[in-house]
Amino acid sequence: MPQHAQNTRVCRDCDGFATAAITTGTRHTDGTRSTLRVTCPSCQGTGRTLPASFARTGR
């Protein structure tokens, strides 16, 4: 019988790849590249989203 995959709420802005390493083009003295770590602003680097809650208006 087939296995069912779990439904995980993946961030729609980053598709689950919440952190990216971007090279600056410069190198350190030991020869390694200088990188910046950038996280997704929508999910704050978690890669997942919270379920939408209902907005209550009025009373």
C-alpha cells in the first residue's frame, strides 16, 4: 500500500529554502570565500508558515 506524505505548510515565498548563503566576491586571508547568510523575511528562517487564522470583525 502506498505511503501518504504529510502535509507540511511550506513558506510560499522561499519554498522551504529559508536561508541562503550569498558570496560577496571577496576572500579571507586563508582563501575561503566571504559569504552572507540571508533568511526569508516572511517565515523568519523557519521555512514553514503558520496556519491562517480567521479574522474576526465586529462583535
